[in-house]
Amino acid sequence: WTLHRAIRALPAGSSLLVGRGGRREERRFFDMAAILREAGPAPASPGERAEMLRAALEDSVRQHLVADVPVGVFLSAGLDSTTIAALAAEAGTGDLRTVTLGFEEFRGGPMDETVLAAEVARQRGSRHETRWIRGEEFAAARGALLDAMDQPSVDGVNTYFVARAAREAGLKVALSGLGGDELFASYPSFRQVPRLARAMAPLRGL
């Protein structure tokens, strides 16, 4: 679903070719389920699974650090971005830079992520910058950020501002933890929604 009634998003891992006369051909170029089937059963041991996961994350971060310009990391206090920052530091590519977005309205409060992000950066030896923004900046940038997003989302708004901060800091390439919560089902809704669906199942036929 999208904000436009007649427009739908393509399924994940697919492309759409539209030819002359409106002929449409949808292609699937990536299928996670097929990849998992080809990979065979996962190791039974939690320790082995953890090793496989770490190896995959290390490989992905290492590959994404290949660039002809300095690569930064969008660093919040979340597990996803702190993991990426730690693995980037361990990869030892040199001058690691991290950028954190701080919200003035949260400064010094329980929702202020900048303190923990700065501590992670200190431990990992990165050159760290915190950029502070105020609520009125969101309103002032509304038109620009909506133009920049294919599909409006909360993460898209945050990413817009932290990407702008990274550009102002002189970075052209940065890694982020976006998608980590979805991949590892770490939002409470990933557990709450299935439970609610099961609870409501007897009412489907009514």
C-alpha cells in the first residue's frame, strides 16, 4: 500500500518492466526463502548460529566499507547501529567517523540517545559528531523531506536529518542500522500483532 490509491509498491526483491503498449513483466531477482532453502538447515547449536551470524555481519560491513572516500556510520544508541560501528572499527580501515542526531527537546532526558552514542564512539575510537535539531526544523523541512522520500515513514524522517548532518560534516558515504529491527523482529509489534491475530481468529467467521 502507498499514499496513492492507484499506486502499489512492488513486492520485495522484484522489478517491473513496462514495455510499449503497456505490456508488464514482473521479475523476481531476490528471494530470501529460496536462499535459505539452498543453504540447508541452520546449525542446531546456539553458539554455532551466533558464529554464523557474526561472520555474515562482519563480511557485510567489510564489503560496505570499500569506497574511495571516507565512510561514516549513523550512530544511535540502538543495538543495530552500535553493532555496525563496532564491526567497522574492528575492520581497521582507518579513520572511522560517526554521526549522531540529537533532539533538543530530549536533551538530558531518558530519551536522549546522544550520551550512549558518544560513549560507544569513544570506546571504538571513532571521530564523533553530534548534530542537534529542534522540533521547528521538522516543520521547516517538511516539503524537502517529503520530496526526498519515496514512501513517507518515521525512519525516513530521521534518516533525512542524520544524512543531512553527515553531508554537512563532509561525509558522502555512511552505513546505517536501518532494517535491523525488521530483520531480527526486535520491535514489540512483531510479537504483539501475531498474538492479537491469534486471539481474534475465532471472530473471523462472524
